[in-house]
Amino acid sequence: MNNLTFSDLTFPILEYAKNETPWDLAPLLYSGGAKAKVKTVRSEITSGALGDPLLERVELVKGLHDCLTDDLVGGRSRFSANNKIGALRKFFQWVDQCERPLSIDTVAEEYLGWAEHLLQRHRVERYLTAGSLYDAASLTATMLDRVLGRSSTLLYSTRIRKPRCNGKANNGGADKQSLEESFSFGQFIADVCTSLTYEAVAGPLPIHVELRSGSTIPIWCGLRDTEKEASRRIRPQTKFQIAAILRNREIRSADVSIETRYPAVNLRIEAELLMFIAQTGMNLSQAHQLRIDQYHYTSHFDGYQVRSYKNRRQGEVLFDVFSSYKQWFERYIEWRNTWFPDDLEGLLFPLVRSGGRLVLEAPQFTAIARVCTDSSVRFVRPRKLRGARINWLLRESQRPELVAEIAQHTAETLIRVYAEPNPQIAMIEITRFHRQADPVVCSPAPGTCVAPIPESVVDAPTNAPDPDCINAAGCLFCVNHRDIESEDHVWSLSSLRVLKSLELVRYRPACTDRSDEADHPAMLAVERLSAKLRFFQESSEVRRLWVDEALARIAEEDYHPAWDGFIRLAEVSGGASL
């Protein structure tokens, strides 16, 4: 270990920003190294301020470094690797603070102690949220599991579990609100792009972004907002200060170079990047690194497809520019080339990165987020935009395979990761399922119907009402009608019998001979209903009690709600026909 140099635990395969300190795991070998500032820890190690390296940690730290290097070489996310290093630093910092021995043989035990410490900070001190607690413990466990060659994760040996959701099911109102927020945000970034033309950005300061709501956002490009300054100022300014401010304002307003106007340029580029992601469905990690010179455009209906010809799979479609977005996209390309005439084959979204930030690092959309806050508009991040787009397409098309192809995912990934439950769609699907799987449908008569195809029973009397799925009496003589084993059904049968009895009582034959009354359809319906009630009464003791209760209600003129109104009308008008 005495021959170990700093480069042994660094990551030379990474590209760093101008002012970024290269990643290095060597400080983890020293007591207090994990807590030291990243920018000064090397000098502290060199000067001996942190003492000698702890040799028992060498194998462990070297193993962690190998795992991270393998991830980066394999194409894993740089952002993810940085988060893992941050979690490891917190773990080593706790070990140093507790002055506990740490080696590859004791790291599992020390990790369990650290997990209890995190749990204490979450439950008692309320310092960590449930999500932060799980992320820190999970990231560290993932790294240690690989170094130790474990088949089961150390996380399962702790009392830390992945936090559950809040248990509130998604409802139609929340879904509608989410879509409305996405649409409002889309209108907002469209207004930003429309307002920040080349002429406007190169015009006098402040640059005004006109919103369709009627409000205006001033972009000062480094100058101070005069109204805000006036409200904050305590002492009046001297004439020399005022003259200096006005002179500086004139100089800045006359300077139309990108070095001065880059805040407005970046604002539109961020808005255009978000618009591009919402239209094409690309990941932010892919979209912000697109280069104009890497791709060629193929005519495709009214728009065009963008294909890569340097990719191993030449001709692969990267994204579609549809007709509704084509004019907008071409207008942005023209605007972009005007501001970056010396970089016509560079990045499609060439953000001006002040302070030497790494070009490969995805933007955080700080400019758009700031103006959203000033305008009281909810900022929607790229992941939410892609999710809203996918779920809207799913709701409109109801074709997961088609939406998966558009989103460049498998149908399984689309449903598992992106699709959100929607109560309205769920109710439609449940209804459609029951229509296909359950043949029972509503019947005009008491009971249900197994198939809405009217067909008379074989032994139906000559004058029996014909089944037509409209007449309740006709259902009584249909082969598809079914009784329901319930007290409510027996009550409904009894009430319908009263109604048909009233119809029969009001019957006035043409001659005085009433012998044909026995063949009257109403009489046949009454007999059919009586036979059904007799079956219920004689089949079991429980059913007999149902019939007794129904007859008692009829005696009290307490009729079933389905027939009560018809019975009252029949009593008043002198008959009814159902």
C-alpha cells in the first residue's frame, strides 16, 4: 500500500468540467478523509494532516473502486455512480466519527450499525425522510454486496424497507389536474419560445416574454431589475451612482453578443429541449447530447424521421418529427444556427455553460424553473412530460403495443413503469369484461336474462305474452329468463302479480260470457307468477319465510319500488299494460 498513488483510486476514464475536482476514493483510506472537503482533501493528505492511511481498509476501498469502474465502463449512469460515492462517503464518515475498525471482514457488521444510526435519525430525530433513508442504505448495500460477493443483500438484514406509497389511489380529478398542469406548462414554454426570437433577444434590455395570460416576464441578462432594486434600497443613490448605473446599462444593452445575452438564449434552449422531449418522447440523457452532424433526416409523411448513420445499427429511427411539430422544429434550428454560426454541426441544444460546467452533464433547467416560479406556473420535469405523453396516448388509443412502439419500449416495460391507473378506463374495461364474460343482463321482469334473444318456452300457453325484451310479462315465458334466489326478488314477483291482477280486474270482455278470461294474457302471467312463488314457498324453510314476508308487505300495500308507481297508476287510471 505504500506504493499506492492517487491515480490508483481515481477514475481517468471520466471527462471532467473545467472547475470540477476529479473523483477519488483515496480519502476513504484515511480517518476523517470522508468528511474533508473534496477540493482540499488531496492537500491535506499530502501535508499529513489526515495521518497515515489505514491499511486494513485497502482491500475494501479497492474493491469498491473496481465496482464503480466496471459500472462506468459498462455504460452505467455517471449520475448513479456519483450518488453511490456520496452514500459511501456518508458511511465512512460515520465509521470515522465512531472510531470503529473497518475492513472487508468487519464492513458487514459496521453497515448494520450504520443502518440503525440512520433509522434513529429518521424515526427519532426526524432528520431523514423515509425516501432518503432508503436510498442511502440501499445504494451502500448494493456496493458492499458486490465487494463481499453476497447472494442476498445486506439491506434485508436491517430494519429499513422501501417506503410504500401514501395509499391514495389515483382518481379522475387528480389525473385531470395532472394533464391540465402539463398542458399549462406546455403553453408556457411555447410562449417563451415564441417571444425569444433573435430580434427580441438582441434587442434592448430587459427582454420581454409575452404570455398568453397577458402577463410579461422581463429577462435582464445580468442587469438588475430596477423595480426590485428600488424597493430594496434604503438610502438614496448619489448622482454619481446613478450615472454609473445608467452607463453600465447602456453598455450592456448595446452588447448583443452571446456572452451577454446567454441567459435569454439558455432560457429558450431549455424551453425548446423540453418541447422536443414532449414531442418525441426521448430521454433527457439522450436528447441533450444529440448532435446535428450525427444524423440525417428522412421524409416521412408530412414530417420526417431522424436516423443515425454512425450507429452500428445504421438506419435506426431515433425519433419522429411529426407534421404539427415540423415547422416549429425547423424554426428553432434556424434560430440556433443564427446564434451559433461557428457550431453548425455541434449539439442540437448547445446550452451556454458558464462556470466551466461539463457538456455531457444533463441540464437541470434552472432558468425555466426560475421563470415558472415567478409566473406561478407549475414546472413539469422531463420524466413527467414523457409520462404524461405516454399516458395520454394510452388513453386516446387504448393500444399499448402501438404506444410502446412510439415510446421505443416493450409493452411490458410501458405498462410496468410508465402507465398510471385511471379509474374511468378501469370502469370501462371492467364493464367490457362483464359484457363478454358474464352473459347475465338486466331483464324488464323480476330476475335476470342470460341472453337478450327472446324465445318462448316450449310449453307456453297459446295466449301467453310473447317475449320481446320489453314487456315484463313476456319475460316470464322466455327460455332466457332466470329467477334470483333472494328475498327482494320474491317481493318483486309478488308486487308484479298485484299489478297483473289489477289489469285482469279492469278487463271488460265484449260479451257477458267471461269464460275467455282464463286465457287472458294477464291471467296467464298471474298464474306463472303464482307458480314461481309457490316454488319458493315449498322449496325450503328460508324461502318460505321470504314469501310470507312478501305477502305481508303486499297486504300492507308496501309494494316493491320497481312496481309501486305502476300499481298506483293502475289503481287510479283503471288498469295498466306491462
